[in-house]
Amino acid sequence: MIYLPQHLKTNYLIQPIESCAAACTLRWRQRKLVVHGADETATLLPSLHDQEWLTNCLQRSPVALVKLDLAIGETGLKFWANSCHQAKKPAYLRLCSTPNLPQKLRPWNWQLKRVIDWIAAAILLVLLSPLMLSLAALMFVLSPGPIFFGQWRVGERGKLFKIIKFRTMVVGAEHLHHQVMGNQAGLHKLKHDPRVTPLGYWMRKYSLDELPQLFNVLLGEMSLVGPRPWALYDAVRISPDLRLRLNALPGITGAWQVQGRSTVLDLNAVNCGDLSYLNSWSIRQDFKFLLMTIPKVLSGFGAY
């Protein structure tokens, strides 16, 4: 169900959504549509079920961006994120601001980091293009279906973006995610995931599936080095006192990838490690993590 506050003057974002996991409240603030968890004092409206209808409403509305409360759950976040994506409206998680992020404390150094990110990603894409084309050809032969896999992740300031990876699972594996993971605590990673293809296991071992994330770096959605880019099913389970970490720009590699990876699956431990990285951030530290990544990738450390 979706609840609409009585003071909301717009009525074109109302239509039944059965795919939403939880009821929600809509509020309008200066061209921002804020989607909260259910408010029992609000006016009750039917639940939305038609994603195309919502997309059309967003396209025609003056909404500049949509802010989503984690309280609406993973399914609700995906529903709104997909509609916003199709309507070309940015979607953000509703988070408290974090004043001690590196880009605020060291703005000039941070700008240099972003320039290095863009140049390095462009060069790496050119150098690695033969390898990436070879992997795409192998997938075409050995694993019929889409070459790339897109998944909603949490980016800088809570902005949702689609991470780009080579597909390592069978087609439609996302629909089986919770069936396979069950009530697994910590990161939703499984060493012997039945959805992973034989080629996918090999690509994951040497992190080859992550090479297309260089496009995310070029688009400004990720950095070469940074905290783990959280998937929605992990983000909704993060402890409220650690959710400020979701404001950070994620990276392809970083503290978790080189120090713990799949040997550290506790959500709080990963987030605390990320916060420690952000608090002590420097360009020198980023270069250190990049150098540490090379032997980890070549050895297949903690990858599955």
C-alpha cells in the first residue's frame, strides 16, 4: 500500500504498486519527491502495481529527483529505482549528510583523485579491451545470454546507479537470490553458489567480471579505490548508526577487497573498515591499495 499525506497537493504519483514490499508515504519538497516508510496518520491510497504507469507519471511531472527511505525495503527500492531510471530521474537513498567525507575535508586532493580516476580508467579500458573482447566471445559461446549484468548499487551521497559487470550467473539468477541465500547473516556471498556458471567461477576467481566497472569510473559513479559498492539487499540490512557510510563514493578496489574480501563477511566489520579508510584517506593510501590489489587478483585471494 502507498499512503499520501493530506497536505500533498500533487496527485499524479498515485497508482497501485503490488510489487512494493512495504507501504510508503509520499511527500513533495521543492521539486523533490521523498518516499518515506508508511505513516499511519496519512491518507490511505491503493497500492501501486503498474510500473509503466509510475514511470509515465514521473516523466510528466516536474520532479527533479526522488529520495527513497530505506524503510520501504529492497523490493520497494528496486521498484522506484527502475521507474526513476526509465523516467530519467535520479534516485537517491534518504540519508543524513556526512561532514567528514574526504571530498569535503580535502577538496583539492579529492579533485586530483577524480582526475586520476578518469585518466587511469580510460587508459586501462584501452589496454584491456582485447582481454574484455575475448571474455565476451567466451561468454557468447559458453554461456548464452546477456554479456553484461547490471545491478543497483549505492553511490556517492546515496545515489543509486547500475554497476556494470560481466555476467557470471545463469540468466534470471537475480530472481533466485533470496531463495539461495535464505536468511544468511552478513554479506550475501556464497562460496558454492549454484547460480554461477563454470566460466563465471573462473572469471570471479581472478576478478575479471569486474573489468566493466571501469565504465562506471568514467561515468563518475565509482572510483578506482574506495569503499565497497553496496547492493540494495545488503544496504537495507546495515546498522542505522553505520548508514552514513552510504554517502561515500564506492570503488572497484579498496580496504575490504585487499584486506578481507570474502574472508570478512560481517556487515558491521566491513563498514567500520570503510569508515577507517575514509577517515584516513589520502592519494598515497589509494596508490598503496592499487598496488596491493595486483597480487591479490593474480592469486585469486578470497574470490568467489
